[in-house]
Amino acid sequence: MKLDRLARALRDLTGRADRLHPAALLVLVLVLVGLTYAAAPFLVTLFTALVTALKAAAFLTGAGILARLAIRAAVTYRPTSTPTGRTA
């Protein structure tokens, strides 16, 4: 139902844009272009933050895997008895 309302609203907006005076339509396009240029740095910053967070998550996941592997190797190769020839 919400998608129907959204689709109807978009159809109404595009219908109104068709009835605009050409100069008003040009102003509308220029305003939208200006908003796009104004929002570009914000979007680039958001994208950079997202990539940084993904890289940090991958780094921490790799560190966790390596730590588990190191613990498993330490347990596997732990000496079970003292070497012969040593005196305490």
C-alpha cells in the first residue's frame, strides 16, 4: 500500500513537471544539479567511512582467526613431558 502511494506521488510530481514553464523547468533542473554538487562531499565522506569500517572489520576478523590458529598450534605442539637429561 505504501508503495502505491509513493508511485502515485511520483506520477503526480512528474505530471506537474510536464506542465511547468520551460524557464521554471530549467530553474528546477539547475537547483537539483546544485543540490547534487552540494551533497557530493557528504556522500563521499559517508562512502569513505563505510569502506573504513569494512576494512577495520576485516582486519579484526583476520586477527581473531590468526589468534585462534596460534592458540590451537600452541596446544598441539605443547611439550607433554620434560626433556630427558635435565635435572631440576
